[in-house]
Amino acid sequence: MHEKDIFCKIVDGEIPCYKLYEDDDVLAFLDISQVTKGHALVISKRHYENFLSTPKEIMHKVMDVAQRIGQVDIKLLGAEGVNILSNCYPAAGQSVMHFHVHVIPRYKEGEGFEITMKNNAEGLNLPAIAGQIKENL
Ligand code: DGP
């Protein structure tokens, strides 16, 4: 048994949250940091380390709820866009080691949250990289 992380404690009702959705496998609640208004987390109730190590059936259920929350953000919360994000491992910014998907409503460009996608393609051997990934899927 692993030591309970903060999301396991939320699942078990030991830490309160603003709950948005719950079923046997999935829990959704407001992220405490509210990067933007309505910023939500969708998690698996069972402990898995992150997106990459979660069984597909559970991962699909979590993504289904993330999609539905994103649709509500656009329809009813006034968001003009939504970012769906799942950080995997600390190198990618994962701080809670329990599978979760961020649903981040976007109201104005740059408001509270920014992803900068720089073009770093120069000098990379793209056919070799594509081949390595493709051959191992
Ligand atoms: P990440 O960096 O991707 O591992 O995101 C973890 C998120 O979890 C971060 O945005 C803040 C949120 N968080 C951490 N502790 C709590 C908590 O006790 N309650 C809630 N609602 N959110 C939390």
C-alpha cells in the first residue's frame, strides 16, 4: 500500500473539495489554485501515478468527464476556450502523483495561464524521431 496522497484523501472525504461530479471510478472538483475561474480537476478514484500508467478504461472515463466539463465551461461559464492538460512526472510539472486531468477555461488570451509553444525543430532528425516512436507504439 502506498501512502495516501492528497487526492486519495479527497476521494476518502478526509479533505474537503468543491465537488463537480462523482461516480464509482471518477471524481471531479475545483482546483484549489483556480488558475482561471472554474479550473477543474478530474481524477481517477483509484490511485494511479499519472495518465501514462492508468488503465485505458479508467482513463477513458476520466477524459469523458473532462470533455463534459469543458463543454459546460463554453456553454455556461462564458469561457471562449478550454485547455485539457495532464502533467506526467515532475519534469512535466506534475506535483500530485495521482492521475488527474486539468480542465482550464480560457477567457482572454494570456489570462492566468499561458502555454508557449516555441518552434525548436531546427537541427532535429525528424524522420529518425518519427520512426522511433512509430515502431514502438
Ligand atoms: P499538477 O501540478 O498537475 O500535479 O496539479 C496539481 C493540482 O492540484 C494543482 O493545480 C493544485 C491542486 N491541488 C493541490 N492540492 C489540492 C487540494 O487540497 N485541493 C484541491 N482542490 N486542489 C489541490
